[in-house]
Amino acid sequence: MTTLRQIKSIATRAQDTLLTDAIGAAALMVMLVVGLHLPSFV
């Protein structure tokens, strides 16, 4: 149970940056998918 408590405390401390990190990760995934499908458009 200590691992779960540590994860919760980290999440509460980094709550301000969690949303921006999630948006950045989503943007990277979109760029990856577009980059992989780009040769089929050319």
C-alpha cells in the first residue's frame, strides 16, 4: 500500500503540470501517427 500512497502524493504535488504533460504526450502521439501515415499520402 505504500506504493499507492506514494503515487497519490506525487500526483497531488504535480497536479499543476499533469494536464500539460498529458496534452504534450497526446501531441507526440498525434505527430507519430501522422508521421507514420505520411508516406501513404505521397
